[in-house]
Amino acid sequence: MIEFLKAFLFGIIEGITEWLPISSTGHMILLNEFVKLDVSDAFYSMFEVVIQLGAIMAVVILFWNDIFPFGKPEGRRRRHSVRGIRRYIKPDIFLLWGKILVACIPAAIIGILFNDLFEKLFYNYITVAIMLILFGVAFLIVETGHKGKTAKINSLGELSFKTAFLIGIFQLIAAIFPGTSRSGATIVGALMLGVSRTVAAEFTFFLAIPVMFGASLLKIWKFGLVFTQTELVILLIGMVTAFVSSLFIIRFLLGYIKKHDFKVFGYYRIILGILVCLYFFLEK
């Protein structure tokens, strides 16, 4: 029973930190230092990635109308017959998915080739603390530099393929160094490229869909589909909890950034990074 409660806690932390630019992987690594699941190393390595599927399903549900490229015919739109059902294609959403896939290319290539190496080299508290602080400072610098400036890109439709690819380069940094935050890196990159906060956050949400599905499938494939009953329950609890908490935190973040900047997350990252350094320094 205690392991199920731990899985519940991991799911909450995943759902909250996945979307706030404060690093979900970093928080999961730190949480595991204090609340260790009584499971094998192989299962935990898979677990901390696959519970992200719960978080990503929250995005799929909340933004379904914005990401599903088919729908019922309207007006004089071009109609297509798909399995006998009259549908129309939404070209703007197809174009958006093209940009999302382009942005995924850097992290996908590097992740597939070197994921195990990066985990071995960088998945530790030192890297987490350094990246928490560095990108915390980056948020403060970028937001200070953008104060009073008008964003150049204020809708997803205005994003070019070049801008999407450059945002994907920033996502690559997060794929290599835990503590960076995938959402944090892409948001910082988007803001530097002149993208508005709202569009930066939304594109980050959508970009997470193929990234998380791909990473999860890769982890499951490496682990295999053989679970004990306890492992399966732990995984399901983590995913469901991550899903529910994500529903709330995504709504919160979208409402928050309409009136505020990201500086508060920068300060949080810096403080947390310093505390992590102090804790492990004193422990040793």
C-alpha cells in the first residue's frame, strides 16, 4: 500500500512540474532521493518517463479542437469521404502538426542515438542543480529584456517552420540535461525568437505530444511488456494522477501568463537549485 501512495505522489509532482517551466525530470530525480519506490532500477527508469503519458493525455483532451485535423463539414469547405463519413480537413492544423514534427527532429535524433549515454552522464543532482540555476537566470534575463516590447509572433499560425525548428533546438538542451525543463527551454527559446508568452506555452504543450509518446514507447520497448501486478498498479496510479493534476495546472498556467511574466519561475528555479546544492553538499 505504501508503494501505491508513493506512486500517487510521483504522479502529482509529474503533473505539476511537466507544464510549469521548473523541470519535471529534475523534480522526479530529487523526489526519488527522498521517496524511493521499492522497485527495480529498470522499472523506475521506465516509470518516470511513461507516467508522462498521463500528463500528455490532459493536453490532448483540453486542446482536442485545436490539434485534431478533421471535423464535421462546415459551409463550402472541401469535403472528403473517410470510411463513409463526410469530413473536412483543417489545413491550418495539418500545417501546425508539420511545424511540431519539424521542431521534434533535433531531440528525436539525438535522443534515439544517445539517450542511454546522456542518462548515465547527466542524470544526477549536480546537473539538475546547475541547470535549474542557469535557466532560472535565463528566464530573468529574457523577461527583463522583453519588458515593454511587443511580441512579433502572436498566434500559432504565424509560427514559421524555421522558428519551430529553432525552438526544437532549445528543446534538445532539455533532452540532454535534466533540470533544464523541456517546457522551460522551449519557452525561453520561443521568447528569444519573439514569440508571445501564450503562443510559446501552447506550442510547448503541443510539442510535448509526439515527444512524450515517442520517449514513452522507447522506454516501454526497452523494458518489455512483462510487469508484475504491483508494478502495473504503480504505473497506472502514477499515470492517472499525472493526468488529473495536469488538467488543473495547464488551466492555471494559461490563466497566469495572461497577466504575469515567467520571472517567478526563474526565482523558484534559482532558489531550488541553491537548496539542492546545499543539501547534497552538507549530506556528503
